[in-house]
Amino acid sequence: MLRLEKRPSPSVFWERASPFLAVALTMVAGGIMFWILGKNPFEAIRTIFWDPLFNDQFAAYSRPQLLVKAAPLILIAIGLSLGFRAGIWNIGAEGQYIMGAIFGAAAGLAVYPVESRLIFPVMILAGAFGGFLWAMIPALLKTVFRTNEILVSLLLVYVAQNILAMMALGALRNPEGGGFPGSRNLSQIPSMANPELIAGTGMHWGVVAAFMAVIAGYILLQRHILGFQIKLAGQAPRAARFAGVSPARLVVLCLGISGVLAGLAGVFEVTGPAGQISIDFNVGYGFTAIIVAFLGRLNPVGILFAGLLMALTYIGGELAQLMLGLPSAAIQAFQGMLLFFLLATDLLTNFRVRLAKREGA
Amino acid sequence: MKRRTLLATAALGLGLAFGGAAMAQDKTKACFVYVGPIGDGGWTYQHHQGALAVQEAFGDKVEIAFQENVPEGADAERVLTQMALSGCNIIFTTSFGYMDATNAVAAKFPDIKFEHATGYKREHPNVSTYNARFYEGRAVQGHIAGKMTKSNKIGYIASFPIPEVIMGINSYYLHAKKVNPAVELSIVWAFTWFDPAKEADAAKALIDQGVDVIASHTDSTAPLAEAAKTNGAVIGFGQASDMAEYKDGPRVSSIIDNWAPYYIKRVGALMDGTYAQADAWEGIAGGEVEIGEITALVPAEVKAEAEAMRDAIAAGTYHPFTGPINKQDGSPWLAEGVTAPDGDLLGMNFYVEGIVGEIPQ
């Protein structure tokens, strides 16, 4: 029989290795699922993980698309990781992402059809502010009334979705859209667009911001006193308090930063790849980013690679549907497996697996 | 490391951008993008049946590929581009919300034909649009609804306030009113094409209001499932697909979207070189709109009248929008004996006289 034994201190090796093991196990279990579905498992796994990067036909297009898909995930996950390290659980990044997009789009559309180079920067600021504002609700409720930020931030996602629908149908609706819900296409309005900076690279301002967030996150955690306080508060809350760390200040800062980053992701998305405010503008980046944050070990560099990996499963998953006729539900199950195995293998960080001796032997 | 990865990606992206898209092949590849799952039992299911019919008609000479559950937004453009790169010769995009993505991708792949269902933008010579005159089927349904209702309250589950949907509501109401002047129409906006839970809620809301005949412009069978719970008190119609599994229950007839003739025609034209850009809008006459079997729940004389109307529409002797018809505000729209021009229908943004309520703005 197997027995779990708690490690005296978390294993550094397994902390690093468990994501790789999780990916490997996902490939095996996913392969079995694809095989049961009557597809060649090796071909399916190759299509998902290899073809988006190296296939002659697609790679030139899908490689840059990885950046486009990964950018919002990375941006949001960096923000979330700070809070998660400090034991502050912002589950509502999806809502902050939506509010960022709404605020940003509204700021731009308010002055339509004025053309000015200033409009785009103002929209970005408005988007960051929208995300910040939405994150401040759970932050203040937690610090003032001691409510649970997990519940408040999560429930505010549904409020944000309803505001999104209201905006797509009402205030922000394209007056020339023939009655169909949805705003004007911002990516087609020069002073509001967030286009590719270099054609064919997928690099837009959101990708740039994601890379900057990775670097800033790294510096913050490694070199800055706030980063130290965040880590301390997560690992030893009492010690942190003795060291003069104000829990309330940390809650506001962590939620504020993650709100700003989620809001930025929203406004970069709505001005670029998505193009417009529509009822189903949000496709779950805020929730997927939680997976990305943990897959990346709450480490900025890890998150960068985790975000790219997640994007790979999306784009590779689409290719697998198209080329092999896999149902989309199978791809979703495959992505779910990744989180499942990650949580399972995380056990190895804190526990050792031992062969148990029989009772009385 | 980070910067080098980025630069390498950028360089490769630039160098290979959209190279090698078209590959010589002897098979014609027809691709389909679906907004829902192929098992939705309605809209997407019927498009997929059309795709399968193409395969059957041409056998080895064509190859079919499809992707389901593609969101209308940023992801659609990527999916379409990947399809184009995978060697599709003709791509059918089967939802209104793919309009901008279809035109954007068509611009990059002038050699590939794009066919967009229910849209109106043909910005490039390789973009065609196609639709079906569903309002013809709505007229037949309206007639049955007006005759069958006992409470004189009939209901309509609408998706989005676009001309396509408003046209159907008006046609349904006009023909119910014609045979039953006391009839009242309740409309519930679901703001979705496919969401069984929301559609069921909408149906419940209508039933609670005393409605006993429900028509729907959403894609799932959920409204019929709700009607079935009333033990025969409430009847409804199959939408998009025959929904024959409810034939013994509440489904008294249906509108069947039959895309097969159009798909076979277009793919065939592409193969024999006679393909030309088109704006297709066929109805009962062209076989694209079919009236599903009217069940025994409907009295024989009503059934005969409904079938006579269907045949008159098919023969071109009757147009469902024939004056005199006033707009909701009482202002005249069509004078005595005048039939509605297609342009009026395609831009329809008003209810006809007698409908209570406002189109969501």
C-alpha cells in the first residue's frame, strides 16, 4: 500500500517539476481519451502541441497567434499571482477584465468620431481604472466589513456580465449596426485601434504590456520590499504583522494591482483582437488565468511560459478539431485534465509517497 | 531568453507570413464554421446536415472539415485563418456574428471563396452571402398559432433584435391576427442563439403569462421540452430543425432549414468553374425553407389551410407581407395589394401594428 508522509519542508524539486509531470500525464490521459474517440492519439497530441509551432502550413500564422492568445492570460495571471502569494484570493479577474474593456471602449466612443493620437492612451488609462474600480469593491468590503473577497469578487463577475450585456444593447451599441447588439468595431477606428505593431508578429500593445508585467512582477518579488511583504504575509501572516505589514494595505494593493492588470487586458483585447464590446465579449480569460498563475507556480517567469502553454492548447486544440475532427468538448476536457493533474501532482511538493508497511508486520 | 524567444518568433512570423497558403490538390475542400455544437438539434445541426449532404453528393471529390462552438469574436478570425491555411477552397461561416471576421479573412485569401450565412457585407469579390426566407415559414406557423390558441395569447422567444428576427415576429403575428383578431403576442428576448437554460426560462415565463402557443427563434429544443411538461396545454414548433422527437408531444409543425441544396450547388459550381459571387435568398420555393409535418393535434381543416398557404407561397401567388400593413405607430407601411420589397425586409427595424412592446434599443 502507498502512504503519504508530510515533508518537513516543501520540496523545491517537486515545486518546479510538478507542472512538467502534469503536462506529461495530461498527454497520456488525453491520448487515451482521443484513442477511445477513435483518433490516433499520437497524431492528436502532435497536432495540439507541435503543429501550432512547427507545421509548415500553419506555424507562420499560429506562432504569433500564441502571443495574442497568451497576452491577456499572462497579464491577468501576473496580477493574480501577487495576491495568491499573500493569501488574497481574487477570483473575479473576469469581471475586472470586462469592466476594463467597457471603461476603455466607452472613453474612446464618447468622443467618436474625433481622431487624435491622445485617444488611445486615454482609453488604456480608463480601462486600467475600470478594472481597478471593480477590484476595489471586494478590497474595501474586506478591509472595512471583513467580507470574504473570494465570494465578492466572484459574484461581481456576474454583475459585470450583466453590465456588459446592457452596454452592448444600450449605451455603447453601434448606431449603424442594423439593430444587432455590439459596439462599433474599435479595431477599425484608427485612433482607437490596437493593431499589430509589426505586421505578422501578433505583437500588439497588450503583448508588450504582458512582457512588461512579467519583468515588473519579477523585480517586485525579488527586489522590492512590497514583494517581500507579500511573500511574508502568505507564508507567515503573524510574523508579517509583527514586522509591521498592514494586512489592509496589502489587500488593497494586491487587489488593486490585479484589477489594473485585468482591466488593461480587457481594454487591449477590446481595441485589438476582439474589436468590439459584445454580449459574449468575455471568453473566460479571467478564470483561465487562475490556472495559468498556478501552472506558473505564481512565479512571473513561470507564468510567462504557462500562459504560452495554455495558448498552445487553445490553438492546437482548434487545429485538432479542424484537421482530425475531434469534438470541441474533447478539447475542453483535455484542458481540464491539465489543471486536474497539476493539482494532483502538487501533492508531491508537500508530501512524500512511501510504501507503507502492513499493520503489525 | 525572453527577448530572444520573442525576437525569434517575430522574425519567423515575418518571414513566413501567409506563405504557402494555397496548395495544389485534386480534391475540393469545403469547410464549415459553426456557432454551436453539431448536436444542438437546431441551427448548427441543420448546417452540418447540409455539409454531410455535400459529402454524399460528391463523394471522393470533396473533403469536408468543420469546427463547432466557435465564438463570434476574436476567435472566429483565427479559426477562419487556420481553415484558409489548411487548404480549404470554400468556407461557409454559418452565423451572423462572423460577418466582420469573414470579410477580414477573405481580404487576405483572395483565392478562397467565403460564404457568410445571414449577413449583408460582401466587401470583397470572394465573399458571398446567403440566407433563407424564414418569414415564409413564420406565416404558416402564425396561421396555425392563431387557430390553435385557446387563451388567445401566443408567445415568441426571440434571440437578437436584428431584422432577420423582427421579420419573423411580424410575419408570425400578422398571420395569427388574420385568423384570430383577438390574439395577443408576447415576446421574450433571450439574447442568445443557443443556451438551453435561458431558452427554457423564456418558455417558462411565457407559459406563466398564460401563453399556450410558443414559437422560438433560438436553436435548441429547450422551449419544446418546457412545453412538453404542461401535458398538452401548450404547443410549439420545431425551429431550424424538424425536432421530430417532440412530434408525439407539443411540436405541431416546424420550420426546417434545408441548406443542402445551396451547399451542393455552390460547391458544385466551384468544382466545375461556374462559381460567381452571390447574394442568395431562397425560400419555400427553392426548397431551403421546409414546413415540417403538421401533426394530428391540428384539426384537418387548419392543416389544409396551412398547407394551402405553404403551396401558394411556393408558387409565388402569395407573399406573406402583402398590404395593407401599418407600422406599430399606425403609420402606413404597405398600401393595399403592395408586397414588401426585399430591401424593406432586410432592414426591418419596426413592429407591425398591433404588437405590444418595444424592440430593445
